[in-house]
Amino acid sequence: MTETATSDIHPKTVRAITRIAKSAKDASTELATTSTAVKNAALEAIARTLEENTADILQANAEDLETAEKKGTSEALLDRLRLTEERIADIAGAVREVIALDDPVGTVIQGRTLLNGIQLTEQRVPMGVIGAIYEARPNVTVDIAALAIKAGNAVVLRGGSAAKSSNTLLIELLRTAVESTGLPAATVAGIDDYGRDGAKVLMQSRDCVDLLIPRGGAELISTVVHESIVPVIETGVGNVHMFLDASATARQSADLVINSKTHRPSVCNALETLLVHEKAARRVLPKVLGELDAHGVTIHAGSDVGEYAPEGVRVRRVSRRDWAKEYLGLEIAIKLVAGLDEAIEHIRAYTSGHTEVIVTNDISNADAFVGAVDAAAVGVNVSTRFTDGGQFGLGAEVGISTQKLHARGPMGLTHLTTSKWIMRGSGQLRT
């Protein structure tokens, strides 16, 4: 940790975060050699504890929601913050899905015998200590902890003030659960009590923290990426596009647009910008615009799109700012394009590298789109909402990486490991 970076932070905060990080490091050393059976037992204890304490979790979450509503928090962020009995059951279910996944630790990536007789293998080992900084999403507290534990890591969590009551209780329950199975309570730690200064110290704790993952809005992610000296995996802002090609049908287009936009508009894989081939406009836009309006979606588009709006459907004037905007709510930007090339050009100009989808019955156009679009996930005739660790069979996800180093797309168990080279010989000397 650099002294200059933390010189303006109260020494008590620096000492407290340093102590927490060191305890997590010690715990990670034990976790690195913990059996799969013990790790799975800890995860089952977590799932069971969540179910048994649902009422208390909902009460803590209600306190956060009440505070957020008084502050005028947007409905999109309230939705991210909100827990229900069903969502808690889903979180517990996601933990059990992680139990069912293969343990990546110890997996041999490659191996061979060298000419000198040395047996060389590369195998997966835990990353160590995973730090996470995120906003208003208490489910992330459990998702990250579960994946980290299964991959043999300890976690230090900073969940933000909006979810403080929820996260404080969840972390307490997680610590109790893992300790009941013989693992150190320090396997899971929270630093919400130390506010933004605590997060700053965590970002400088390179001696103890091996990887830092930010999840949240563009400002939070940018801050962590630029201020952290701990290695960071950048998880993505989701300026997600869908292109309706000339051959797209009205029914399929409307179904995919509505699911992508309205299924859960506050998340990063929700559709934000719709591009429509001008040759498909007359066929698909009346139905698409009508159903968007019926679902309460505010439509931002030019007058050329507005020409196809059914009677009573309002289209607001689009601005250049809309093309780059992640609405995270019931709003969408729509643009007519001359063809595939213009659609790809627009996506290249405004993509956040998260998820891009083409709707088409033209195989060559589908292949061209997949090959030319640079994003963590690219789809053909599917909802954008499928870019998700659970949907991809990875179990709960740590986040969706939009960078290209180490991990890209939904990050599951294997992305929380690194590798170790092992040499087994009989006294060989290098000459």
C-alpha cells in the first residue's frame, strides 16, 4: 500500500482495512488447500442460512428501500436494491447451483514430459483474495462470496451505502455459515462501515488483495480502474444494441425487443438501442413501437421512425447523447440504418463491449455480424437478457467483463483462479 495514496485518510480507517485484508489473506491460505467437500458444505450452509433468515433479510432490505425512496432514488436503482422472498430463494438456489459445478482448483490445464525427464504440468489454483466494489445490489454480496469460496478464495466486499443494512446482515450470515463448517469467518469480510475511504484503502491494498472487481455504473467502474493499484477486471456498462435486419419478421422482432428491454430493464444486459434496417421498417416498426408503448417504454427516435408509429404512440426526439446512454429503465433509442454495414458502424461507435444481437433470417448476414462486432457476447435471434452467468451454465456470476485480459463476458468459477506450473524431476540440472 502506498502512503501517498492514503495520506488523506484517517489512520484508523487505514489500519482497520489493512487488518481486514490481512485476515482475508490468511483465510485464503487455508482455503487454497480446502477440499471440495468442505467448500460445498460451506455453500450449503450459506444457502440454508439465507432461507432460514428470509424475514430478517427482508426487514433489513426494507430499511434500505425506505432510505433510498426518501432520497428520490430512481425506480431502476430501487429494483436493483429490492429483495423479495422469491429473489432470496433464487439467490439460495444460485448458491446450490455453484455446489453442483465442478471445482476448478487442481484441474490440469496442460502437461507434458520434457526431453530431460521433468514432468511439467500447469494447473488451476485459487486467485487468493478477491475484492469487490459494487452498488445497490445485495444479491451480488452472496453471488461473489459463493463463487469465490468454491474457487478457494476469500472475499472483501464493499457494497455501498444504499444497501448497507442488507449487506451488513448478509455478510454476518455468510460469516456465521462458513464458520459453522470449520472455515475461517474472515473468508468473507465487509467494509461498508468505512465508506469511500475504506474503498480507497482497499484499492491500494496490493500486498493482500490479488484481484479487484468493480460492479456498478460507469463512474464507479472508471474510478476503480483509474485509482486502484490492485489488478482490476473491468465489468461492463451495458450500452446494448439489437439490429433488426431486412429479413427480420415482425412477430419475432417484437418478441425479442420486448423481452430484451422490459424483462428487467435495470440490469446491464437490457436492450438500450434498437437499429432497424430501412427495408424492414414498414413491416416491423408498427408492431415493435406499439408493443414498446404498451409496456410503458419511452421511445427516443427521429422523425423517420416516428412515421411508422401507430396512432397514439408518442416518439420523443432523439439526441446524440441517447446513442451513448445506458438508460437502465423503460427507455429506448431507435435508429433506421441503410443496411448491415451502417448498423455495425454505429455499434462500433457506441458499444460498451457488452452484448450485441442481430435478428435476421439471412445466414451470411448473421455470420458477418458475429465476425465484425467486437463485444463480450454476440447473439443471433436471441434476447440480450441471456448474457448471464446462470443462463450460460456458469452458476452465479461475479460480473460480466467487457475487457479482454484474463476474462471476458460472464465470469464464473474458472475466472477466479489462476495457474501454477509444477515441475517434477529426479535431480535434473540445467546445463
